[in-house]
Amino acid sequence: MPSTDELKSLEIWGHAHPIILGVGRVSHLAPEGKSEEERDEYLAVVAEKDPVVDRYRGLNEDGPMTGLETAWLTKVVGDSQPYN
């Protein structure tokens, strides 16, 4: 079990669910009825505009919220003394 001091760091915490893209899904889908080459080209263009972000990354890698310095804050409340 990590100590209280280790848990204060945002690098330890991560995302449990994949990020939701601008289209409302967690992955891009190619339209039906196109050739393999056209589908690959379409997916490349869409992924450039709205990239898929790695699911398992630290919270410290998230960009700041509008008007704030960071996206996440940590706070320790109560007794932080280790008990054996």
C-alpha cells in the first residue's frame, strides 16, 4: 500500500476509463462502403483533428482546465501518520 506522501503525487493516479472523443465515442469509425485505402485516409484525417489519447496515463499529463493552473488537485485531510 502506498504511503500518504506517495498518494499526494498526481503521477500515481490514472484514468480508469478511455477519454471520450469529440464525436461522443471512444474510438473513430470509418464509414461503410468505402475502399480500404479511402477508409485509412479518412481515419488518418479524423485522428489528426481529434486524436485518441492513451487510456493509461498519469493525471499529471492532463492539460489545465480553462481558468485554472491544472486539471487536478490533491489534498490530504486528516491524520497522515503511518500506522503499523
